[in-house]
Amino acid sequence: INKLKYVLLDKTGTLTEGKFTVTALISLSEDFTDDEIAKILAGLESSATHPLATGILDFAKKKEITAAHTENTAQIVGVGLKGTIDGNEYQIASSGYLDRNEISYDRDQFKTLANDGNTVSFLLTKSKVIGLVAEADEIKSTAKETISSLKSLGIIPVMLTGDNIMAAKTVGHNLGIEKIKAGLLPEEKQKAVTDFEKHGFS
């Protein structure tokens, strides 16, 4: 008889509520104010429906910032999105994208925000970081009990997430999940499931 050993869980919307709140929105360029960064971010996210977009749009609404008119908006799977504002192309991306493409950013600032459990997204233009937004998501009230129940049955919970490893570890620590695979693109999550079926955690 096959014995269930691992349960693989997505972080956002499964272990957490999937309702993001902006905790920091900062311009990293002398050419843009914080409000201008918010305006661009809201413009790019205005037609998106994912939880991070909702957090940014709620923030802009509360601050009475009008979203910039955006054209040619396109989703970049597992990375973020891009669009054109006033003839300039802007892109929202993760730290993983910046690392893979060797785009420089303040890693200490990123680590400080991520270690507090924030999901951090960067705003770029012409492959240069000009701003960032940090968003926090609440852990579901039932998540801790669910994880405890799994562990009491001898089942090992594993978190799979596209989020940064530091934010993932913060959630994992609060819930008692030791095994985490973070920074995963959607196709990498699928591969992780297949790998677990064959080899377990590695």
C-alpha cells in the first residue's frame, strides 16, 4: 500500500489569504517621485486580476492617485507584466528576474523587506530599476491547524511558491513548514510535483 509522505502546498491563496496590502512603495530614481512610481504601477496593473495587482490598485485608490494610461500591456508568465506609457516601456518584475538578467538592485533593501514577509516587485524601464513595491499577505486562520494535523499524521508539508525565499521562510516559520521551494516559475512548480513523485524532497 502506498503511503502518503508529502503534501505540496502553494503559498498565496492556499496558506495565505491572497489579499495583499502595500507596506512600502518607493522611487529608486531621481527622475520619479513615489507618487509617479505608484501611478505607473497602477497603470500597468489596471487590467490585471491577480492579488498583487489588487493590492497596488487599492493603494493608489486610497492615495487618490490616478493610474497612468497604459498601452500594449502584456503578461510575462512567472515574471510580471509590461506595458507602454507615454511612449516608454515599463515592466514589473521579481528579484528572480533581476538576478537571472543580471540587473543591479539594492539587495540589502530587498532582504530587509523580504525578511519581514513581504512580496517585493520592482519597476523597470530600459532594464534599469526605478522603483519597488512591497506587499504583505495574511496567513489563513486555518493554515496552522492544517499543517499541525498533517504533521501529526506523519505527512511532511512542502511549500511551493513563486515568491522570494525570505518571504516564504517567514510564512514557513510561522506555520511550522521546514521544506520550502521558492522563486519557482509556473513550469518549475509543475516539474517540482513530478520530481516529488519520483524522488521525494531533494
